[in-house]
Amino acid sequence: MDLENPENFVHAWLSAWNAHDVEAVLAHFAEDVVFTSPVATRVLGGDGVVRGKAALRAYWTEALTHVPDLRFELIGSYVGVDCLVIHYRNQKGGLVNEVLVFDGPLVVQGHGTYLTEA
């Protein structure tokens, strides 16, 4: 990822999700990516850990069939040394952070995190 222009990555990521273009989102991910999400637990069962790009493709493709109105609204993005956090509001109004860890230009770890209700 170009840490000088993280907004380019964020814009491409957000546009791809809002277009429901799984392949465009996956273009930023390494073949051996590990992704975690409580939504993956609900969609796939198991522990919520998705290993590998092919498995991530299958997960996101299936998840989109359950959420045909998926839409993300950017709230902010935060840059770390080798990571990026994308803070957004989903179609249900829920607040979400996507934590993405990079090795060079590709995401090698991703974590979907959701605001808990107190």
C-alpha cells in the first residue's frame, strides 16, 4: 500500500464494496490472506477465521447474497506503520472498523470489527 496516499486505497476499497464487486476488493489481498470477522461466523459457521483468497472470495460472495442492500459510508481512515483502519457505517447504521495489515501492496491480514452495544 502506498502510505503516502492511503486515501486512494480507501476510495478503491469503498467503491468496490458499494458496487458489490468482490473481485475488485480481492485484488488488494494476498493469496494467503487471513481474515477474521464475527459475520464470517454467522455466514460460514466455525470460528470466524477465513484462510486464503479463494475462501475469502467464497465467504464474501455468500455474504452478499444475504445483504443485497450492502452499502458503506466512510467515516474516517487511520494509517499505521504497516496497517490501515477503515472506519465506516454499514447499511444498517452500524459502526464498523476494517483493520488491514499489509505486506508491501497487499493485505495479508484483515479483521472486521463491530461496535458492541454496552
